[in-house]
Amino acid sequence: MRKKIWVPLCLLFMECYLGMGRGIVKQEKEDVAVPVATMSPPEGNTTFIDGTTWCVARPGVSEGDLQNALDWACGLGMADCAAIQRGGACYEPDTLLSHASFAFNSYYQTNGNSDIACNFGGTAAITKNNPSYGKCVFRTSGSLGSSTAPTLAKHGQSLVWWEIASILLLSYILM
């Protein structure tokens, strides 16, 4: 009996895992290229060395490279890109450069403010000029969040894993 129940439970586990990925990572293309980071060592937290810094997209880079870097930041990079979705505080102006700048900065602030966290295959640069405008606030390392209400996406994902593990453990004990 135990062997028969483990197959559906494993399939359920895999479906939950894949379903979470589909809900968190929204990709319009199947083949998303990952930006290649340079091999230079991280320079440390630049926010506390020379004041507050932000990471923005470089004007003049190819749209293809910029789109790939944006897809990576909002996908595998797990940057908070809610504000650049339609209706979000940073959706307007609806340009690739503007959206990429917001996503790059979100990733940069979450991942240590180092030079390497603001590379994105050469499509981004660190600036001391605050890129915030209107209701669109680019966060800094000391800020509590972005221009949108905080989400529980990362915590919710952890909670789902605990629920799945509990169900599997209970089903094993009760069999």
C-alpha cells in the first residue's frame, strides 16, 4: 500500500514545485539568456563607502541584451518587479530602459550593493543620482521596500515547502 501512495504523492510534490515556479517566474519567452557576469571581484557595499548608490540600465546598449537582462532579473534573479507591471507605480514610462533600471536596482539593493550585483552582462551601471520620479521610488539598501506594498512571495514559497513536507511526513506515518 505504501508504494502505491508514494507515486501520486511524488507527482503532487513535483506539480506543486513546478506550479510555484510558474506563479513566481513569469516569462514570455522560453529561452531566456542569463547575463554573463565579468570575473572582477565584488568591491563590497558601495552604499556605505561613498554614500547612497543605485543601479540603472545603461543607455545605448542593445535592446536584445537589455531585454535578456531584464528577464533574468525579474525571473531567476528574483528582483521585485511588481512596480513595473501594468498599473504599478513605475510602469510609466513604459520603456525597456525604465523598466530594466527599476529591476536592476531592485536586484542590486537586495544583493549587497556590489559592482558585480550591478553588471547584468554590461547592461547596467552604478549611479549616485537618485533615479526615482513621481510615485516611483527606487529603493536603497537602507529603505524598507520598493514603491509597492511588501509581498510575502519569498516567505510564501518557504511556507509551501513546509506544508508539502508535513503532508508527506503525515502520509508516511499514517500508512
